Amino acid sequence: MRLIRNTHAIGRLSLILLLLIAFTVGAFLSYLWEIGYIMKLGISVPEKPTVDITNIVFPYQDTSFFNVTIQCPTSYESEETAKITQIVVLTNNNTRVRNVTEVNPSLPYKFLEKGASETFKCIWNWANYTGETVGIVAFLEEGTGPTFQTETRLVNLNIKDARFNSTISVTHFNITVQNAVVSETYVNITDIVVTANGIKQNVTETTPIPWTLNPGDTQDFNCVWDWTDYQNTSVTVAVHTLQGYMNYTIQTTPLPVTLNVTEILFNVANTSYFSVNVTNNEASPTYVNITRIAVAIGNLTVREWTVENGTYVEPAIPYTLYSNSLVTFVCPWNWTEHRDKNVTVVVDTLQRFTAWRTQVTPPPIILNITYVGFDPIDTNHFNITVQNSEFSLEEANITEVHVTIENIIVAKLADDTVPSLPFILPSGADITFMCSWNWSTSSGKDVVVTVETSEGYEATYTYRIP
């Protein structure tokens, strides 16, 4: 019995040895066959370490990075493992090289063993290359690795229209954005940016954002931005998304609307109203709707008319003023107590255009020189007649008369008049002064005769001496 058992044990051991020998010989013959086939094809087995790029993923919802999986294969002769030193992206039909500056795990990276694989997160914004074919290249310490051609995710964000319409308003614009049907994912609109003259402008979207656009969706956005100072200007409007996709358009805003307050008329004969002339220039691209007229003294608005009480103005507001047009508004306001004041009249429009003009109201003393006479027989005197207007609120205290030739005062006559100065001239009255001055050497010259009051008011008269 023991002999039989030993014989069985030896038989099993021999069988195992034969199988191991057969497996080893078979593997060796298979290796020789494969090498022979490769050599027959003219392909040599690499001697130095190399790598294979096995997978690349561009995430739909984040364009700031991509993932690349790289394997250190076993099909090269060296026992050393590959060491990756750099990863780059080829764009524009492999004509442009884009460096990937941030990689995780960081570079250089050496594989621990042949056959190992690692996925690298590469920080590179591919938003401008959506839907394009790019090449990924891994550089090794021993040389350049393979190039893997792949296509990025396709998201087609379109700006269908950007509308700047001065007929409506210069404080906002509208933009229509579409996520194309062919896009592979939704996007979230997070920001609309305007750049004008190289400066980023403050824009507020009235449409709530973030706003989700699924493939095929279109959305209008109303954007608040005062572009009054950027009329007839090239501006860039860019749309940004949470995912990093973006697009932009370059537009030229409309020609400027030139609205002017050309004249303010204060009639001293009737201080219960004033008139204001407003023009819309012939070069203006649109009409305007005047909706407000206001009167300000300093920083204080003392009177205003709007669409609520605009019927008190003639013609009534709101009023449509077309290009190349003028309108005169008659505005009821008693300005008697505001004589000799800087008054600013402001005109506002529905489109948010504004025009203004500052003018001094007539003084409380209105002095006029109504007559100047030089008698050729008497070259030592001349006569002037001075009037204090009936619309003056006060009597005038005349204190000085002087004569100017070519901007030079040649005679001061405070003590050389009849009647003598100072002289009180009531409102509505006039007086003739005989002034002593030898003008014989000034014959044929233009003189300016000026009368002044103690209150600082004056009247002038230009006369050519005979």
C-alpha cells in the first residue's frame, strides 16, 4: 500500500512539473512569435520608458479644467518607469501650443511601476475651444510622449442681438442670448459685462440671474447702464456663464442726441412767467419726449413741471420734440423775489436726456442811458440822459460817470457833473447830466460812457465823437 501511494505522489509531481515546463515554453514561443511578427512589420519594441494616453474628459459643467488618464505601459524594454514632465494642448489644427501650468498630481510625476495608470486634473480654460478638436501631449523626461486627438464638449452660446435704442432710453439696453440646439448641456448666465473705451462699465440686469438656458432656449435681458457719455462709441458686450462658457459682440451705439436750452427769456414787464427755448439738433438720430422742466437756484429746485402738472406749461408737457426742431415753453413762475439771481432751467426727457442753461435774472434796478450828446461848439462838455426803468424795484443811487476809449478809462466824472453826484433817481424817472470833459483831442473816436450806482448796477452807451 505504501509503495502504491508513493507512486501516485511521484506521478502527480511529475505532472505538475510537466505543466509548468509546457507553460513556460509556450509563453516563450508566444513571445518569440510576437517579436517575430513585430519585426516582420518593421516595428521595434521601445527601449526607453513611454506612456499611453488612455482617456480624456472635458466636464460639461466646468470649462476651467480637463482630466487626462495616462498609463505607463509594460511594452518597452527598460525597467525604468516613465516620468512625465509637462502636459500641453495643441489647438488651431495643432499649430498653437497651450501650456498647462497647473496639474494635479503635480509634475514632474514618476510612475511607481510599469503598467500603472494615473488621472491628472489639468487647469486650462477651454471655453474658447468648445466643440473643437484639440491634441493632448505628454512630455517625458526621456522625450515626447504620444499625442491624443479629441474633441471638446460643444456648447454654442449665441448673442442674437444687442439693442441700443436712444428713442427708448440711454440708461439701458437689451440683449438676446441663445443656447443653441446643438449644445450638449445647459448653461447658467451669471454676468453681462460692457467694456467701453477700455473700461469695464457697471451693468445691472433687471432679469434675475443666474438664469438657466437649456439647449435651444433663448432669453432677452434688460440691462441698466447709462450710456449717455458713450453715444456713437464702439462697445463690447460679453455674456458669461457659471460653467465658464462665454461669448461677446461689438456694437456701435447710436449717434448722440443733442438737446439744448438755447435761451431763457425774462420779461421785466411781467415777472409772473418766463420763456425757455429748447432745440433738438438736426443731427440727432431720434425725437425726444420732454417730460419735465425745472427751475433751480443754487442746489435748490424752486419750481418744476412734470407730466402730472404739465398742462400749466404752454405748450403742455409731455411734448415730443423732433430732430431739427425748436420749441418755446412759457412757464408760469413769479420771479419778482429772485431778481439778479443765477437761475438754472433744466429740461428732462423720457429717454433720460437732459439739457440745462444758467442765466441771471434781470436786476432789481434797470438803468438805461437813453441819450448821449457831444456839441461841436462846446468841446469841454457832453450831455447824457439816464433812465431808471419803470420796472425797477428800487430807486437808483447814481455815484459815477466815466468815459472809456479803447478799454482805457480816460475820464472819471464823479465830481464834474451837473446835477452833482451822487444823485437819487426814482423808479420810472430820468435825468440829464452835463459832464465836464475836454474831448477835443478825441474827435472821431468811439467812446463808451458808463453810469454806475452805489448798488453796483450800471448802464453803458457807445458813441462816436463827431
